Amino acid sequence: MPAATKWLVPLRPSGFNVGMTRRRKPPAPRALTPRSADRHALYEASVQRPEVMIGFIEDVAEHHGLTPRVLREDFCGTANLAAHWAASGTDRRAIGIDLDAPVLDWAEQHNRAPLGDAGKRLHLLCDDVRNVRRRGDVLVSLNFSHFIYKRRETLRQYLRHAWRCLNRPGMLILDAFGGPASITPDIDRRNFANFTYLWEQAAFNPITSEILCKIHFQFPNGSMLRDAFVYDWRLWSLPELTELLLEAGFDDLDIYFESEDGFITELDPGDCDAWVAYLVAYKTSPRSSRRTPRRN
Ligand SMILES: C[S@@+](CC[C@H](N)C(=O)[O-])C[C@H]1O[C@@H](n2cnc3c(N)ncnc32)[C@H](O)[C@@H]1O
């Protein structure tokens, strides 16, 4: 496994947290088994850092003099980010949309209800994201959810819908991954206190750019929760995403990469083997220089 894949998506490498202090506590060690494990809790602990993402949104917004209040999280799954956003200020609201009712039930029980009063500022909607017209100041599609769209036309339609669902000035944040190591069939492992997270790149088709990825979890007694999550995606490149965002109506965009120094706008050649990027597309161009957000 090439060295750069220590931060292959969506593993959220240790370096990703450098300089970022508000880190989620690791789950308390207890004996997990495939029967007792909660795959959504394991997923959140393994791949998500909502505090870091909120810091990133705040920094980008502040850099451009924006004050987003309503966050719309498309493909929200457990709505972890939306819940953190709603909890992060009494003037903030969030909308989480997912078409999977069971995952939204989980989100309600584990992420919205525990917020108490702040939970009233989070609205969970069970629907196809393209059917929902609720607007936000910032719209996010994370952990590569938009890679479900395999044709140019369908992805562009989704991006156009996202554009319509943004208040001006408004920004859309999408992530992407790439680099030669990201298309090599492989399994990457990351150890946590009471389980191991496995990210499998099971197959890649160079003709269609379709990629099949899987998340498995392994427990201390060696037992496995296989195929906890399976993703049948198209791996879109940064130039393709850039073109489609502009075709969808966005005025301008910036691209940031995860790095050991936080979010950066250019990759060292030695880090190009595997990378994670965030595209920030603006409904109205802030006419910014391509500076790095401050909290790096
Ligand atoms: C990769 S998960 C992402 C979860 C979360 N956004 C995150 O950052 O971890 C993708 C989610 O998108 C949902 N989904 C797939 N197609 C959808 C659609 N057309 N509309 C709404 N949700 C959809 C799935 O149910 C799943 O929960």
C-alpha cells in the first residue's frame, strides 16, 4: 500500500486533525461482535469529523465575508453534521435529507432527539434529494454521496437542483477522492479501541470509471461485520466536477485538499498518489483570491 494512502478516503487520517482540537472522543472500549455492533455508530466513529467540517465551513465563509445560517445536508445518513450544525448556534438551522427511512430513524434517536431544544432547529426529511426544494445558505454532499450519479447528465441535474436550493450568495460543498492508489484494488485498515475499520476498494472499471467500495468492521475476537456499507459509484475527476458545477450555474469554485497541515489549495507532487478534495462552489462569486482558510 503506497504511503500516501495513509490518508486514503474516507479513512480520515490522523494527520487530518492536526491543529484541530475539538475532536470526538473515541467510543469507550467494550466487547463488540457483529451481532451487538451498531454499524451507524461505527461508521460515525470511523469516518466522520463533524466539528472539523463545521470549522472548515466557517473558515471558508468568513474568508469570503459570508454568514451561513441554514445548512442543508443532502444524503445526510445519520445527519451527524446537520445535528452538529444545529447545535452550534441558536441562529443556526439544519435540514437533513435521506431516502433511507431506517437511517433517518437512527438519526432521530441518536442525533436529533438528544439535542433537546436545539433539536427543534434540525429537520429530517425522508425523500430523494432531488424532490426537496428546501433552501439553505450552505448545501453539502459529503462522503462522496453524489458519486451515485454515474452519468454526466444525472450528476449535472443534481448539481443544478443543488444550485436552485441555495440562497444567494450560497455555497455548495462536495468532496471527491482520487489518485492512482484510489483505483487499485486494496483493503486499508485502521484500528480503533474496540474495532478495526476496513476500507476496501473492491473493483474499478477504467472504461466507465465505476468503482465498487466497501466498509467492513472487525472485532477483537476476529469476527467480522462484512459489507456494512457497500458503495457502487462512479469516480468523478476534479476537472469533470469543475465543468459540471460551472455548467450547473455556479459562478466560481475553490478546491481544497486534506493534508497534514489542514486544508490546502495545492498538493505536493509526492502526495498525489491518493488525495481527498473538497470543492466549494459559489452561487454568487465572492471574487476571492485562492487563499487557504485561516484555521489550518
Ligand atoms: C455515503 S452515505 C453518506 C452519509 C453522510 N452524508 C456522510 O457524510 O457520511 C450516502 C447516503 O445517501 C443516501 N441516498 C442515496 N441516494 C439518495 C437520494 N437520491 N436521495 C437522498 N438520499 C440518498 C443513502 O441512503 C445514504 O444514507
